[in-house]
Amino acid sequence: MLVNFWATWCPPCVEEIPSLQRLYQARKDRGLEILAVEVGDPREQVAAFLADKPVRFPVLLDTDGSRFKQWGVHAFPTTFVLDRSLRIRYAGFGAFAWDSPEIMKTLDALLLEDRHKSTLPAPGR
């Protein structure tokens, strides 16, 4: 799972959102989930933004910034990559081309690792 903190007024965030959508489309069948957390903007502003740059993954609104603070985030965009046990495996600060071959290769390895772990029998069985 990728958890991406962003804001509509943040130019690097605006640049990054389409690559997150392309990544999601390319890897959702392998189990990748993306959760975008928009921080500080009113619902109407976020809806207008997403009308122009539609995404197929969930977008949560953190209008008061409490989740932003809870995760210890200090800059936009910030993205955390979590494994299936919800442990943070990677953190990215700044915009990335999430559908680049290098990033997709890294995420593919994590998706395979996690899928393998989820199919192993429990110890002692």
C-alpha cells in the first residue's frame, strides 16, 4: 500500500498524481493499493481538482491536518510504502514518477515478497 500525503496547491503534488494513477492501473491486479490523503483543502476544492485529474484510488480528506501530523509528515508530497503487515518499508519525500521502471521494479519485488509470505503455512503445521 502507498499512502500519499498531498495538497491541491502543491505543484509537485499536482505533477505526481497522474503517475500514481498510472501505477495503480498497472499494479492493482497484483494487490497494490494506494490511499491519497489530501491535507487542508475544502471538499469542493479537492473535488474540482479531481474532476481535472481523476483517480481510481481512494482520496481521504484531512481538512484539519491531524493525520498529517500523526504520521509525522512535514512536507508535500510525502509517500509511505507499507507491506501487507502495514510496516513502513519505504518513505519518499518529494514528487516521484511512480510509474518509472525503477520504482515499479522495487514495488514488484515487495508485492512478490508479501504475496509469498501470505501463502506460507504457519510454523508447526
